[in-house]
Amino acid sequence: MKRQLFIVLIALLALNPVFSQEKSAFDVGEWFKFKMSYSGFLKAGNATLTVRDSKINDKDVYHVVGKGWTTGMIKWFFKVKDRYESYFDKETIMPYKFIRNIDEGGYTKDLEIDFDQTKNLAYINDKKHNKKTVIETRPNIQDMVSTFYYLRNNLDVGTLKIGDEVRVDMFFDKENYGFKLQFLGEEIVSTDFGDVEALKFRPYVMAGRVFKEEESLTLWVSKDKNKVPLRIKADLAVGSLRADLEAFKGLKHPFKIVVDN
């Protein structure tokens, strides 16, 4: 699992970058909690995502805080405590600042990245190694947290056809990364809250040490206006990982359930 435990959850989650608040899929106060299991039975950990209000250079922005941690038996031999933060524009969902502070079984990172979306530059402050660098980014770059919210707002479900692909330029650590998502169709997903109509996607990942192949991930999001992440499944090089929505609050739109539990 290692660092992929939380990265898988929020990195998954372009089109027209301009949208109205009426069409927005989320707002301040939204909160998700996920439960994760390893190989289908062993509880692996939890993760949360919270949308807050903040300011960057006197500009109102969304401030999303993501946390992930191991629980149960796994934490005794592999402890994870991750924190991710993204500050992004309320209209364009373009990020201004990204923070990654993680401790995963002794593997640590403490990065703070400031984005200049006009000059297409990323100012990276590696606090762990006391090193600062500047890297050129692709236009309209996203960070690994803002990508999730950007797609929720801009994905045109009405025109999606099975096999269609959505691509977003994402900046991860110190590199530009081409993120690709393929639409697989619709399904009814059984959740703790009842049966929910869902859109099914395949995020493409790098095969190798962690994932068996590029098509190792599957993601389900609610078909309603919220685009709530319901479930993620990952086939790992060793075992499998699953994340399920356990609790939520502060949704902007009604959460549609087909059959109540």
C-alpha cells in the first residue's frame, strides 16, 4: 500500500474551466469520510476530505484539507499519517498553493508548492531537505487534490459515451503528469446509505511496483449533481485496496438514493 493508500483516493478525483456557482458540484462545508480495506477483509485505514473558506493574497479561495491514516492491525506494522491541502480559485478551480505533509512507515515528505498560473511556474519548498526549486508547468495545471474538484465541476455527464476519455494536466511533487480518466458506463452501487446510481470510471496509473497494470483502478461517483465519490478499487502488485464512502455532510445538492437500507 505505502504512500498509494491516500494518493489513490484523492488523486483520482480538461474541460471548460469556467462555471457558475449554480452549476458547482460542491461548496464550503462539504465533508467526506472513507473507510479503506486491504484484500477485501482487513481494515486498512480512513481518509477525510473537507472544503473550507480561505484567502490567498486577499482573494477568496476554497481550501480543501485531506487527511489519511492507518487503523486496526495494519498500523502496528505500517503506520500512515498524511495531510494534503490545496488552495484553489473559486471560479476556475486553478490551484494557487498545495501542501503535502506525509509520514508513511517512516517515508516522509514535507512539500509546499506555490503556483503562478500566469507564468506557468511552480515554486517548490522542500522543507524536509531545506531546498527551494522553480519548475515550469503546463498551462492550467492542477494539483492532485484540486483535480478531483475540477473534474466534479466540469465533467459534462450528458455528453459522455462509454469509452470516452478525459485528460487533465496535473503537477505531482516536482513533475508534470498527464492524468487520464476513461468512462466505463453506469451502475447501481450498494452503499451504507442505500443503492445509488453511479458513473463508473477507469483512472489510468503507472504499472510497476505498486499497481499490476495501467488499468488497475476503478472509480464510482454518484450520478447526481454532487458527483460524490462512492467507491474506489485498486489491484495492487500485492493484494488489493478498496475505499468506500462511510459518512458525509454539507452536500450542495440532494443525495439521490434508489433504495434505502
